[in-house]
Amino acid sequence: MEEEKIPQSIAIIMDGNGRYAKKNNLPIAIGHKNGCDNLEVILEEVVRLHIKYFTVYAFSTENWKRSKEEVNNLMSLFHIYMPRILKKALNNNVKIHFIGDIESLDEELKNMCYEMINQTKNMTGTIFSIAFNYGSRNEIIRAIKKIKIEDINNLDEEKFSTYLDTNGIKDPDLLIRTSGECRLSNFLLWQISYSEIYITNVFWPEFSIDELHKALSQYSMRERRYGTRV
Ligand code: FPP
């Protein structure tokens, strides 16, 4: 693939852990666990490809409405996998960033997130953003509340972006959604205004390195026009 056609910023909606489990007659907990394992594999490939910004949708503000059992299972997986991801980040020069309302998480989870941010703050490679307790509308409302009344009249798109959790993160060039659903599910609504969207029927735990390359190859053939006629 030509160097200049590799996106600098990609985001993934990692969907389909449940359907993958159902298809393989596995408990849903195993679907989520295999999804976590797969995230480690894809993160390594993203780093290898020198993609500068990588953002994943790990847990949405709406995911709390799932059954207590499933939410507890996901939280246990975060407790297990966040330290593993931290280790991988430290070994691969990855800087970890969180988007989402991490302030409202319980103390233990919140501290874990801050620990990951602190320990990787001097890393200079891929910036890995984990959307955790994230909802795009929630992010926009939190952003608006940060703006001083006297600054409203001078607000423009660029300035507004700095109030979002993604401040400093390049808007995704490519948004990937696994598992076939054609919706955005309250993910990065502001930031994906001009992103190329790639939807695959493959379930997240089965989204292999080859599947990532298929998405990148499709992206390399897209002509981005940003509303103009070029
Ligand atoms: C959607 O599948 C997936 C989730 C709600 C969780 C995604 C999270 C991970 C893969 C792990 C992230 C881990 C870390 C450590 C950052 P689904 O259950 O909605 O699938 P379904 O639509 O087929 O039921």
C-alpha cells in the first residue's frame, strides 16, 4: 500500500462480541474476552503500521443499561485487560488517552485510567484513545459547559473542538464498524463529519489483521472530497 494512503487516524466500533458468542455456542462472557484479546492483536498491528491515532469504543454511556451480570463481566474484563494494555503500551511507545466521562466512574476504575495516562504520558508513538463511559452527545454537552459565556461569540469549529475529549486527536480518517450494523451508536458524532466509513459483517473477535488490511485497502481507494468537486 502506498505510504500516503495509509490513514493517520482510525477509529473502530468493536461490535459483535455477543453474536460471535451465540454463533459459536459460547457464553457471552467469552465473546467479550475474545474481543479483548483481539483488541491487543489489532493494537499491535496499528502500532506496526505507524498509524498515529487509534481510537476504540470500549464502553458507552448506554452500555450501563445492559444486565447487571453483563456489566459486571465487562468491568471485570477491564480490570484484567487495562493493565495488560498498559504493559503493551509501555513496550510499544504508545500513549494512552481516554475519551468519555471517566470522572463519574468508581474510584478504582478512575484511578486505573489515570495511572494508564500518567505512565504513558511521555510515549511518542501511536496515541491510543479508549472511549470508556463514552457517549458523543454527553461529550458535546460536557464541552459546552466548559465554555465561558464571554467566549461564545468568538467560538468557531476549531475552537469548539478543543473543548471535546478528543482535543489534540486528529479526526478519524477512517471509521471501521464490525458486525454489519449501519449506525454510529453515539460515537464521535462531531469528529467523523468527513471520515470514510467501512462496515464489515465480521464480528469483532474475528476481525483479524487481514480484515484490518482489507479496510485499509478499501480506504486507499476512496477519493476524499470534503464537500468539494475535485
Ligand atoms: C459490543 O459487542 C462490544 C462491547 C459492548 C464491548 C467492547 C469492548 C471490548 C471488545 C473490549 C475493550 C477492552 C478494553 C480493555 C479497552 P456486543 O456485545 O454489543 O455484540 P452484539 O451486538 O453482537 O451483542
